[in-house]
Amino acid sequence: MRPMNKHQIITEIEAFATKHGLAPSTVTGRAVGNSRLYQRMKNDGDCTTEVAARVIRYIRDYDATKQNGAA
């Protein structure tokens, strides 16, 4: 998978949040234990590549689990 830039990560978080009826801050809170991460990124802040990878992995794993019919 190609590395994503900050804008792409924010877009992924927002799309996932909308799809699952969650607030974006809830997504980052569940993914990495930091509910303020989303707003910090929106306000031109940044995160480490490891944190970004954990957020994207959470989104991908969650969707894969749902597609396979698991809880």
C-alpha cells in the first residue's frame, strides 16, 4: 500500500466515520486512543507515520471484519 498524505488520511477518517455513523474523533479515539488526533490534523497538525498506519489499519481491519460477516 502506498503511503498516504495527511489530507488522504483525514478523508479516510471522515468517510469511515460517515459510513458507520461515528464522529471522526471517535474513530481516532478507538484506533489509537487519541480522540483529539483528528481535530489536530484538521488544524494543520501532524502525526507520526506509525500513528497514521494504525488509524488506516483500524479502518481497513474493521471494514474487512464487517464484510466477512463477523461482529
